[in-house]
Amino acid sequence: MGVLEEKGGDQKLEEGQEKETVKAVEKEEKQVAVVVEASQSLAPSQPQTETRVTRLQAQHPVTPIQVVPHGASPPTAAAAAAALHQTRAPPQVALASLNSRSYTNRISLALFLLHLVVAALAVCFFVFKAVQGFVDVGSDTARKERRVLKFWLPPIEGSAVLSMILAFAWQKAVRLWPGVMVHFVLWSTFGFTMAAGILLLCFSLPATVGLGVALIGFSIGTGLYACWVTRRSTFTARVFHLALLPTAKFRSLNGPAYLMLAVGFLWISIWCFAIIGALNFYFSPLTIIALLLSIAWTAEVMRNVANLTVSRVIALYYLRGMQSDVQFSFQRAISINLGSACLGSLFVPTIEFLRIIARALNLLEGEDEFLFSCAHCCLNVMESIFPNGNSWAFVHIAAYGKGFVEASRSTWGMFERARMEELVDSDITSAICFLSGVCSGAICVIFAASWTFSSYDKYTATVSLLAFFVGTLTTRIGMALPHACVACYYVCYAENPGSRLFDSTIPDRLEMIRSGREVLVSTPRFPRRVTRT
């Protein structure tokens, strides 16, 4: 009987402890309810959703009820605190903001806008001078400008229209048949530039012979390059195919590129007419060169605006699984991120040109002291510049609103952490997009040179040069979409390689490179160690 009474006393003691704990919990909940009612009386206009949030924020975490077994000591305050700490959720890592409102690279933006105002005033002035020359009937200037208007301007405008058609065709073909187009671009550039060079040689004019020799030399270099990168063509076609798959989810993604093409065509048309007025201006060669540099920068900025728009849409799809609005992305590209587009339009072509020079000198240096010195100097420049300015930066500019230099460092840093430097350094996507523009320029040369030589052969050389220039710039704007998609594919994989949106294409390629089964000749950023005796 004594044992039973002792057990009954222990049970009563445990029940009493449980009741006291439950009463404490109920008392705390009543206090929370009083706080909530008081907040409601102070702010009666707040909706019910805010009241619920206030109540959730006012509640303090309550120590869970613990049943103490027979013979064990009650939990101490330290144990209760440890149990409370275990019930709390782990802190979440904050994601980078995607809606930066600060303008990037403002100095570059101000310089570009100032240049644009000056260029617009100059073009309007030269158009006025051209019209003034037409009105002056009977003068030598009027006869010369009418001859230019009749025999020089139509082939240039025709080349601009042809380049627009080719830009649409290249982009559509790359999206539909990426495997075929990679090989086609490489070898068609060789064929069309060779054909254009031979055609200009056949005209037997001093100026056209010089242009023809230059095109033939470029054609030979393109053919050697096509042979050199043949082993990379299959992988590049595979990356094009995978990178362009998300574009099917955004029907209006082509809109910004098409708009930039239309604006570029109108500006080029007015610019070509202004050249007529510049021919009779002071220092006409320098004036025309300045106009050429201006339109080259403007066209590159238009291309990068389309690049930034596509990069934001595709990058947010890869990184956040979002279907971003194309129009909103375009508005950010022409406002907040325009300064980075202007700065990148100046730096990226220069850096890419240095990459070509570095690659050529690295292959040709041999035992020649002069070439060795040039290669050493150029590679040191590349070592210091390339991480601070590269074409991969446009992905982070579009996604996170970073400046051009900051975005270049962050993207290249991710490639280094993912050990992808050799892979992205050997990528030929930018070369494919550039060569498609060169191929269009060569086709425009064949078209415009044949037309001009049959009507007024003295203008053949200048018409051919401008036709090549216009055709290349226009097609580069059209190829901004596939180029941006491939850049997003590489950068977003380096940032989040575990995403389900990526397959094993890049890991398999990296494994082949590291195991030595795939030998790549990438652009070196460090001078080779050469021992001389």
C-alpha cells in the first residue's frame, strides 16, 4: 500500500507540473492577444492581413512542453534555452537584388549622349549642305553632288536593305539549324570574302585592287581559322541549341533586336545622305572618318542594348526561374544600364582585337626576338585588362545592375572558381557572330560593287568599302540575340551549376579538357616560359 501511495503521489506531482506549464502557455497567449487587441484599437483602419502579421510578429517562441520521466530531475533553464534554440529556423542567405535603380557608368553615358547630340547636329548640317548644293543649279558642286546622288547613293542604300534581310536570315537560321549554321558561317565567310576579293581584282582599278588583296588575305586567314576550330564546331553547335531553347518561352524576345535594326537602318540611310554634303566640306577625309567612327560606336551601342535586354530575360529565367517582361527589360537597357552598354561598346571590340593579336603572336613568335617581345608585351596587357573588361559582363549588368568593370570582374571570378577559364576562353560563339557579319559585308560588296562598276566605275572602291561596313554592322545587331543567349548559358551555369535547367554538356566538356581527351588552343593571358640559350 505504501508503494502504491508513493507512485500515486509521483503521478500527481507530474500532473501538477504539466498543468502549471499549460497555464503558463495560456497566460502568455492571453498577453499576446491583449497586445494584438491594443494594436487593433490604435490602428483600426489596417486590414485583417496586417493584424495577422502583427500577431505572428508579437508571439515569442514558447518552450515546448516536456514530460519529465519518473526519477529524473526537472529541466534546467539552460536546457530549456537550448531546446528553444533548436526550434528556431536556420537563417536564410539573402539573394542579390535584381531591381537596382542606380544608373551605371554615368560618365560613359554622358559622353555618349554628348557625342550623339554632336553627331545629330553634324548630320543635319551636312544634309543641309547637300540640299544646298543641289539647289545651286549650274555650279560644279551641284553637278558633282547630282552625280554622287545618282551613282553613289543608290548602291549604298541597296546594301543597307540587303544587310537588313541578311541580318534577319542569319538570326532565324541560327535559331532553327544551329548545328548546320556553325559550319556554314565558317566556310561561307571564307568563300564569300574570297569571291568579293577576286571580283574587285577583276575590275583592275588601283583602289579596287588594294581592297581585293585585303579581302583575299582575310579570306585565307578565315579559312585557316575554320580548319583550326573544326574540332570545337560540334560542341559550339550543341551550346547554341541548348542556349536558344528558352527563347521559345518569350515570343516577343526578338522585338528589341528588330527595333534596333529598324532604327539603325534609318540612321544609316540619313548618314549616307550626309556623306554627300561632307564631301565638299573642309578636311573632308577627316570628317568622313569621324562620321564612320560615330556610326560604328552608335551601332555597337544598339547591339548591346539588344544584348542587355535578352541577357536580363534569359538570366532571370536561369537564376530565379522567372519569366521577366521583355518590355521592362528593354526599358532598363535604354535607361539604367545604357552607360554600361556605351562603355562596353568601346572596350569589348578593342579587347577582342587584342585577343586575336595575342593568339597570332603566340603562334608565330618562334625564335624571333622581335615577335617574342611583341607577344610578351601583348600578353601582359591582356593579363591586366581581360579580367576587368570582357563580353561576359553584360549578363551581370543586365541581371544585377552592376557597372561594366565590376560585372567583368564578378563574371570572370565565377569562371575561375568553377575552373571554366579554359572552356570559355576557347569559346568561338563571338567569332561565329562576328564572321556572320563579315559574310554579310562580303555579300553586300559583291552586290554594290557590281552595280557601281556597271554604272559609274570611279565610285566602285568607296561604294564597296562602305557596303562592307554597313553590312557588317547591321548583321552584328541582328546576331545579338543568339550571342546573349550563349553568354547567359555559360555565366548562369558558373553561378548555379546545380540547377535543373542545365544538363551534363558543360561538365562533360570540362572533364574531357581536364583529362586531356580534348586539346584546346585557347587565348593565353600569360606569356609562355621560353628558355633561350
